[in-house]
Amino acid sequence: MYKMRPLPPAVDPASLDRLSRMETATIGHTYQFGFADPALQSVLPGKSVVGTAVTLALPGQDSTLLHHVIAQLRPGDFLVIDRLGDTRHACFGGGVALASKQQGFVGAVVDGAHTDTSEIAEHDFPLWSRGASPITTRLYDIGGGFNIPICCAGAAVLPGYAVLADESGVLFIDLDDLNDVLTTAEVKTERGIANTKRQKSGEKLGAITGASAKVETRLMATAER
């Protein structure tokens, strides 16, 4: 059975522009939702992309629906593939990377394996996965779901969520949370820039963060007992 639903509205470009200036690790200081398992990592080093989540549920050994839906994605879309628990069969390789690059969407994440790492690098397509596998999917025509609610590496993902994927991992953000997440992360980023300058000028990390003051206070209280 194939479940096919329409593409979600694209995330507001101004919000994506703000998100593109952030890092997942910065947001991770204060936001606890939507982070994929850290086992999902970038296949190509140094990649950082933002986009609109377009979801795909793909069963085990079958990549039929993946080959079909690539042509439906838009510039600015980010394909999120739920492998329904399969981590052995690689659905994303050189041919799929080339088709994805030609279609022009911004990137993809596979909650499972990829293959053809060098070809993916040759096509320069941003992809996140759990690692490489030599065992690939086939066109078995079993079924799957397009633009349905999915789970990607422990994170619930609805079509239309905002996505930030970088060298630290992958984050999916509910649009209801997006402005608050961005505002908090922007403040955190500015503070981080200021703290870096203080460190480079010779201040100690523990003094800047307040960690040393906490330890010294605790030690003083212990000594007074």
C-alpha cells in the first residue's frame, strides 16, 4: 500500500535564513525536542543546511517509493526518510544522490544506512545517515508513505517542520516553537561570540561561565562544617 499526501507548505524563507545562522549545538543548550539520535551523522564533512521537512516512510528492502517521490521535491525541501527500523539495507546511494542533486532540494537524512560514499561526495549532495552498508534495497513495490507523520532516529517529524542539519547532527523544529527557538539561540550565539573574545584575551573558562564560582562556594561551605 502507498500512502501519498500533498507536499507541506514551505517554511518561511526569513525564518530559514535565521535558522541557517545557527548551530544545532547552540540550540541544544536550551531546547530539548526534535533532536535525532547522535548516531545520525553527515556523510560529507562540513555540511550545514536548512529546509522544510518532507517525510518518507520506506520499508526494509524496498526503495520503490523513494525513486518515485524524488521528482516531486522542491528547492528548499529536505527529505526525511524513516526506514521503519531497518539499518541493514542502504536505500540511498550514488544514483539517488545524483537524482536528488539534479532535482535541487537541499538535503536528506536516512534513519538507516547509505552506500556509495565516494559517489555521494562526487555529486556533493548533503546527506545524513547511520553509516555505510554494502547491502542495498531493490524495487520490490511493497509500499510506503509520503508526507505522513514519521519517527526519524527517535524524533517525531511532521511534514512541514523546519530542519537544521550540520556537523553535530539533525534537528527538526515544530513551527509553533520556531520563533522562540530562534530568538533564544540568537542570544546564545551572541553570548558565545563575546565569551570567545574573553577567552582569547586571557580569561579562564570557569570564571566566564561561573563554574569556578560554584565550585568555590561549595568547597567553602564544606570547609565551614
